[in-house]
Amino acid sequence: MAYVEHMGGSVHIEDDADVRACTLAFDRLRSVALSPNDSLALIRRMADEL
């Protein structure tokens, strides 16, 4: 099962193929995401530019 929230609400996904697609998408996002330290540094840089 996958649970996805979006601006209009949320959806529960139970179909095996759809859950696999969600898992692959999440794994891809996680693989390209900044580390917690790099995220904090980016937020600080952006705040300094305001």
C-alpha cells in the first residue's frame, strides 16, 4: 500500500504495479535529494539572500 498526499487531499494506492511505481519514484527522489547537512546549508544561503 502507498499513501500519497497532495494539495487536493490524499489517495491510498493498493494495486501492486502502482505501489511499485510509487516506490521507484520515491527511491529516485531520495537518491537525488540533498543530505540533511547540505539541505540546511542551502536553506541558510537562500535565507541570507532575502
